[in-house]
Amino acid sequence: MFVGFLLLSFICHFSTSPVVEASNIVSATYETTANVRLRAGSGINYKAIFTIPKGKSVIVIEKKGSWYKVSYNKTVGWVSANYLKQKAVNVKTATTSVEGTTTTGKIIYETTSSVRLRTGAGTNYKALATIPKGKIVISSEKKGDWHKVSYEYVLNGKKKTITGWVHSSSVREFYKYVQTKGNYYLLKKSTNVYSTPDGRNVGGQLPQNSVVYSKRTVINFIGQTLYEIQLKGKTGYVLSTDVMNVQPKNFTSTKYTATKNTFLYHSFGNIYGTLDTIPQGTVVVTDFSVGNWYKVVYKNKTGYIFINDFVPYVENNEQQTPPTQVSDETQNNDESNEPNKQPESDEPIPSDFVEKGITGRVFLTVRPPVVRQQPNTAAQSVGTIAQGIFIIPTHETSNKWYKVFYQGVVGYVQAEDVVEVKTGAPLDGSRDSYQFIDLRTPSSVTAQQINSYIQNYVNATKKQSVLLGKGQVFIDAGNKYGVNPLFLAAHAIHESAFGTSKLALTKYNLFGFGAYDATPFVGAYRFSSVDQCIYYIAQQLKATYLNPKDYRFQGPYLGFRTNTLSGVRINTSSEGMNFYYASDPYWGIKIAKHMSNMLAYNSNDYRSAKVNESVPSLPTIPALSDVFPNHIVAVANADLDLYMNRGDTKKTLTLPKGATFLLLEKTNDFWVRIVYNEQEYWTNSIKFYEYSKYISVKNLASVTANSLNVRPTPSTAQPPIRTLSLGEYIELALDDKGELQVQNNWYKVILTDGTEGWVSGAYITIELK
């Protein structure tokens, strides 16, 4: 248990941000060589917005083939590169004004005096311009005492960039401090606290799941973003990559039961010290939380509990107060300490209850239930079941008791002592199977065994699969990163239905990566090939779910998950990859079954197998995206932060709740490109695992059939005018009131060239509605 601010010895250490793949975004001034149309997209088939006269200056911000995306008079659009030429810059007449920005992988400096910018690394090189004191430059290279830098300035109201060399004596590391309204951050893992914002000196370490509060953000000289925090009167800094923003939540008063002896803390984290001890079985009431920390009043003390130490309290219809905790002492002959024990008498125990048989239902003990001979608190005790045990009742009584057979004894337990669950745990206690092997061990499976298993499925179903012949790729990727290749293949087979799923066929996404329950298609990553996906996931899993230092590590095996009937995970009865990776409690079982089908399980293969404990870096997110049709209409359900460019840290403006905008693109790293008030912006405010809190989209759909005919009328009476492919995004037509145009489950659509038609609703999915 970590309590307080744990001071460690100072270590010279810092972690740079991951390098982002190069994009096609540029920034330069061009001049039109003729009257040229500004279009809505990169092609002559896109609508012309207006004509830019010859000789006008435009800012080029992106290139796509022979088309340039430009900004002209605050309007953004596309023009043909044939009608542009780069404009010369007179630096001597330019004014200078720029704010500090982050540049991943580069170093940010501030000039300490007026300094000449030269064409090379030495005073013998020509001076391009003089940069005033206090200006920001971005360095990408160093030769001796000289830095190659880029300097942004303003000329005629337009931002320009010039590159050259400056001497190191005239610059210093730059730090940008931004005061914020105050935010809460959850520590995703055991996190270093740095004593200075340069990320070099570790002043302490904070445990995973604690929450810190920050009112100031720092961008340091290498582009890292850190949050300034105060602990025990000391100032520290945590990397933004180690934490996630959490919002305080108010909710209806809810009861929880402690699953073990735990603590009441001063604030939202065990780093803040304890107020009191909360015994196992104690029931508390809460209506406010910050991350995993819930505010309660216990013994007239107000503090916070760690919710993972609690489960929802199950009320009994006949008794609204929680029972007293039962100890093992109730198993002896002296039952005077049993809860609700009635005085003994010669009167018979009431039996006014109806008993009915039940099958296939699993329950978890949320407190140690006393097993009684009859479904009544006055009945004789025959034993006690420990907390956290799975039981399978044979009968349910009308007065809320369950009949169980446990360790050779038949008896009844009260409903308030158990909660019904769905679990992938082995109820017989056996753990000798693929479900519990260390996934960092090798496998003797061959490429032929993997290929034959997939081929047999394809032969039986006649479906198209992208996994045919990929057995060796699974083996090579598994061996490269130290991940069991048999598991890797089984994982892909399960998630992609043997490579036949919509995600596999259209996005080469074999593992459902990014495919949240709320957004299974739009949210999912897009890969350029099957091989790229397999290698990416092998590296990703080894760096996270199979890395003991990562917060997602809950055991290096498939494991299982235990959910309440409403789908809430019970942490104390969940383990392995299944804990976080999948909401399906039987996910681990299903993948283990595929493994057995390819290669029969033999415990001898894993008893002394060598574990590959290497931890690779996180893979670079593929620079791919989902591009939507041009006129997809969305409404903001919350305020969204907007930025001029993807990856910016300085917000341009806020798109207010209730505003309407156009949805253009979603990248793999969940940046979204939109048009608002006829201006393009980017936002990363939309959380796709709960997208409906942020946006509602009116007219976006995707095709679910291998091919979908577009008809001129809402019927099959006339020949199709176009055919759409699986996974293709389509624009649904809206009427004057902004409603979808539907007739007998046929939807009116607008194709990319403006042609209107109709498609059957049976073969589309309406996305992000």
C-alpha cells in the first residue's frame, strides 16, 4: 500500500514522446498564376466555392497529388497545383510574432538576445535575417555550437517560416506555462513525478489509479506536455502520457459493499493518507466520484473509497438494512453470534415458501453467506461459504433464498449475500488449459496447422477470408515480439470470424482494435495490410496487456472476466487479458478453444517453457483514416475543443453544445476533421467508446453487404444505377426538416457525384446516430 508522497533517489531519466509519422501537411505562401476555382475537394468533380483572381496570395496547408489545400481570405478549399507558384519572401520587411508550440521529436528554444539567422553553421555563412530577443525557434539539428532552427514570423498578416542556423549562446530551452481552470487526472500506471518540468529528474513515484489535480500545464523544450501538481507542499510534474483526464461525476445515491478490509482516504487516492479503516462487508452510500474514487461518509468522517474494493450492494426486498458481517466462528456449535438469530423454541420453523428449480445461473458471494438447513434465518447453520466464491444454485425460493450444494452439504443462502453474474472462470477450479498458459511462451504450432484450420472454415462456409495462407506471418510476428503465435492466430480468428468479418475485409483489422461496443466499425483502426495488422497487434499486446508495468496487465494469460447481469465488471473476480481487453466474460474461453482446435493442449509444452520477458516500445499508430462523404451532418452534444491542425495543443475555439457541423474524417488516433461555419478544424474531444455524449450524426451509413445496388426508386423494380461495396460509407439524404428520407425501409442516398438513389435498409448500418 502506497501512502504519502514516496520519495525515490534522484535518477537522471526522461521519456520522450512517441515520434509521429510524417504527414503531407505543409505551410507555405503561393501566388495564383491565373483565375482559378477554389473547390470543396481535391478534384474537378467537387463543387466550386468561388474563383480566386490571378496574382492573389494563398497559404498552402496540405498537398494531395496535383491538388493543394489552401487558405484564402479565411476560406479553405482545394486548387489545382497547375495554377500556383511559390511566392518569394522579403524577410527584412516582415514583422515577427509567434507563440510557443510543440513539435514532437524536436527541441524548442527561446532567443536570449537578437541573433542572426545564417545559411550555415558558422559566422562565415550569409545572414538571412535577425531574430529579436524572446522569440521562439524550433531546432531539428545541431552541429557543434550551432543549431539548425525554423522561425515563424508574420508578413502582411500571413504566417511564414524561415529556416537557418543560430549560435547556441543566443538561445535557451523554452518552457510554455499555461494556466488552466483546473483538471483532475487519473494515473494510468505507476507514475514518475518530476521535480522540474524538463522531465529529467525523478523526485518521486505515485501509484496507479490515484488522481491528481492540476491548474497549470507546461510544454517543455522537447515538446512534452506535463501537468504541475502540488503534494504535501511540494511542486511536481507528471507527463500527460501517463495520465488521463477524468471528470467529477454526481449521480443518484448508490450503495456499495466492501469486498475486503479497506480504507477511507482523505482525498481521491491512497497518496493522500487514511482517515479510517472500513471492514469487509461494510455498506456505504455515495453520490459523487472522481475517477475510481467515490466520496462517502463513514463514522461521521467524509472521505473517499477506492471503488475497486467494493461491489454494488444487492438489496433484499424483505430487509432493507445490511446484515452484520459473518465470521468463521459461526461454524461452531455456539451460534449466538449469527446475524438475525432468532431465540430457540419448540415451535417448528415456518415453511411458507415456494421453491422452483433453476439451471445455468451462476452467483458470486459478495459477503460470507451462512448456509442454513431451511430458507430462514432461524434455521440451523450447516456452514459458511467464503466471500468471492462462485456458486450454482439448483433452486430459488419465493422468500429470496437459493438452494445450493456446496462441499458435500445441501442448504440455503440468502439472496442478499450473493449477486448473479456471468463469468468465464473455470467453475470446477481447473486451470490446466490454454486459458491460463503464459502468452509470452513459444508454441510448436506450424504454419500449415494454422492455414488448414482457416482453409477448412472457408471451404465449409464459402466465405471470403483475408487470412488464407497467413500462418507463417503469425509465427514470425509472435517470434519477433515474444508472443505465443498459436494465441496470436487464435485471437485473430476469433475477433475476425476467420478473416471474414466486415472489419477484416475492409480495414484489415483482425483483432477488433479500436472497435468499441458503441462504435464497432467507425471506431476501429484501419490498417494497410493483413501483415501490418498482425505485427502491430503483436507488438501492442506485448507492450501493454503482457507488460507487468502497464496498467492493463492483469496476468500474462487469457483469463476471464466476471460481469454483473448489467455488464459491470467485478474486478475482484476477473483476471488476465480478459479483464480489460474484452467485455465478453467468455472471451478467454473462446480463444483457448480455437487454440485447441489447431493444436491439442499438452501441459508438458508449458511446464518449463521459457518466458520472453522483453518489452518492446509501443508501435506507431498507422497514419490511416476513415474519410466520410462530403455532407455528413452532425450535432454537438457537448462543447468540443477545435484546433486548426491535427495534433495542435493550442485550442482555436470551442464548438458549443447544440451546434451543427459537417463530419469529414476520423483518424486512427481519434482526431476528427470537421467543417464548422465554413472553416475546417480538427478535434480530439470525441471519445468513441461513448460517442453519444459528444455528437449525434444524422445521415451517415456504411454498407454491410458484399455489394449493394443503388436503385432509382425505393424498390427492386428498376435496374440499379450504381453498386456500392462492403464497408463503403454513404450519405443518407435529409429532407427540409433534417430528417432521413425513408420509404418501406428503403433509404434515399446521395452519391459522391451528387446522384440520388435508394438502398435497402437491410444492407446498411446507420453509424453514430
